[in-house]
Amino acid sequence: MDYKKIMARLGRDCADYRKSIGITQDEFASETGYAQGSISAFERGNSQSLRVFLLYVRKGYDVDRLRDMVMEV
């Protein structure tokens, strides 16, 4: 399993999720206390931080999607 591919795909999926609930990266960063740059890096696949991913889970991201995604990679 290629960890970098999984994290890149996860970042894109989380970005899609964030957009679907109608918030910007700035709003998400403000709500979670993280820097917008950290959110951006994660969504672009340039960060391997699982802490950032957990922020999406806290916002309601369906973790079952992660299982399906890993199976596809």
C-alpha cells in the first residue's frame, strides 16, 4: 500500500467534503485553530499529518469513505 498515494487521495477527498459543507479553507482553519496553510498543504497531499485529518472527522467526515479509498489504491 502506497502511503503517499493514500494521503494525497485523502487530502483531495477531504477538500471535496469541506466544499460540500460550504466552508472555505480559511473558515475551516478558524474553526479548528489550525493555520490555513496547514489545511491547504493537507488537501494538496503535501502534508502527512493525520492530526489535520482528524479535524475533518470531527467536522463529520465519514470515515467509512477512508476504508473504501484505501481499497482502491
